[in-house]
Amino acid sequence: MEEKSNSVTVEDKFMKTFKYYKSNKPKPSMEDVIEVENCATDKVNKIAAEIFTDDPRAEVLGLKSLRTWQIYTFLRHPGLLFIRNPFTALGQRYWVRKCLEEYPRKPNKLNIDIEMSVEDWWAECFKKEQCDKQLQKKLRWTTLGYHHNWEHKKQNKSHFPVDLAELSDVLAEYLGYSNFRAEAAIVNYYHMNSTLSAHTDHSEVNLEAPLFSFSFGQSAIFLIGGKDKSVEPSAILIKSGDIVVMSKEARLCYHAVPKILPSPDSPWEESNISDVFSNKVSSFKYISEPDEFVGTMNENIDNKIWNRFRNYIQESRINMNVRQVLNENQNSI
Ligand SMILES: O=C(O)CCC(=O)C(=O)O
Ligand SMILES: [Fe+2]
């Protein structure tokens, strides 16, 4: 594929790599796919974060101690950060369940709205005794907070979930973005044959704030290139629990998901998952009912409750893509 720009023909190297990794026949080689912990230091660097005090919210939000977080940078992609699964098994279960059971409820917007009206997609999938797999597979995205075309429709907004705002705040504080406000999110749902084509995320008013991307379930090849598609992208393996941060120069770079891969392990499964306690926390910024929150978190230890969500995530991937929309001193669009 070739694209004309200022009468000069430039090669779309992004598309070429996208097609290479999307292909089933022949299967792509995984040789050049970056797995952060096994990658040569001329591509990836592990940075030692100097964390002296843990965030008291981390454990109840399903995160491991901030002192144990493993954070990576990429030499070809300044501003791109990768945190290797900082979630506990209980945390993975909580966020997967939220993305399936709660976030797709109305008034949030869903891709299936154009063909049907569903108030509560997850409940609808389980209306009959057998799960409606066809309906289950139809959901590809839902938006939270400011919806996708926020620049055009000022009132196009629903409530942003307080739990996801709190999780994003822990990450933002950890990275030194203490003024970050989570105002919009897209939750993407992928099945084993799903892809997401090359794009940049530029509809927010504030393009300085970082973008946080949380992934759960099956693995993915994530491509990230440059400000235009002539830059050959890097391929990075994203596994369940991994967080990708697109900040600074990386915030407006082209990216895509050409392939979903079966996850070799299931970090949402652990034999001895123990309860978390709300009395440890006195510092929530957004969550006003900590006991209720912790109650829901602990419910997922019960495999009878978790089972439906487990069945879904064993053959799907979920990505929560969180952004700040407004500028620091702005209150509305
Ligand atoms: O699924 C992913 O990892 C990326 C999703 C994404 O780029 C988006 O929602 O804009
Ligand atoms: Fe994106």
C-alpha cells in the first residue's frame, strides 16, 4: 500500500507489518515480537522506580505493592511505558467482571446499539439457561464518560466509573502525573480472530495527558510506530494484566492490534486467593463506598460467581483504554 503525501510517494510500512502479523497462512514468526522481560537492552530498558512509600489503595484495587512493579521503556519509542502485570489474581478477576457485567450497561454506548437496543448486555446473554454466545461475541466496545465524538457533542457524556477513576489515579500518581483525571474510556472486547486497525487517538482536547491501557485475558501483538504510517512499527507482546502507557512523544503515534494469541497461562487463576480488607484504606479519592467496593472484589474468590467470567476470558481479550479529555483548568467542553 502506498500513500501520497506532498506529492512524494511514501511506503505504508505500518500496513505491511500489520498484514504480516494478522496473517494465519503463513503464520508470522514471533522472532521480532518484543517480550519485555526477555528482550535485548538495545531495544528495551527496565527502569528502577524509586518507590519509598506504597499507595495504601493498591491492594484493595487489586494491585501488587508498587515496590514490586516492573516498568520498561523502549529505545525506539520515547514516552512509551510498559508495566508487566502489576495485578493480583483477585484484581484481574475484579476488572474482567466489571468490564463484562457493569460497564456495558446503559446509558453507556455500545457498538451493538446501531442494530439492537440492549439495556444490560451481560444479563441479556444469560437470560436463558444457556449462554447466548452469538450475542456475547457481538460486543466489540463500550465507552465510558465522554463518548467517542466528544468534540462534536457537548452533552455526549455518561458517568465515569469511580473504581476505574481510582485505579487510573493510583497509576497516574505512581508515574508523577498527579493532576491526571480519568474522564473517558473505551473498553475493547476481542475474540481470537479480532483485530484493531492502525489509528491514532487524537479526539481529546488534552493531548498532553498520558493514555493508560489495561489488558486482561488472552494475549495480543500490539504494534506501535510513529506519527505517520511510513515508520515501521515495533511489535510488542501484551499479556493479561499488562499496562501500556502512551505519554509524551508516544501519545499520538500510530498503533494497532493485528493478532490475538492464546495466553500460555491464566494469571486470574490462583489456588489460594485471599480476601482484601477495606479498613486499610482511608484515602480513596473517588470511591465513596469502600465497604461495598471491597465486598464486590472479594465475591470473585467464589468460583461459582467467577465461572461465567472465566469462560469468557479464556477465549477473549479485554482492553480498558483510559484518557483525560479536558485541559487542567477546564471543567467542561
Ligand atoms: O487493545 C489495545 O491494546 C489498544 C486499544 C486502542 O488502541 C484504543 O482503544 O484506542
Ligand atoms: Fe488507540
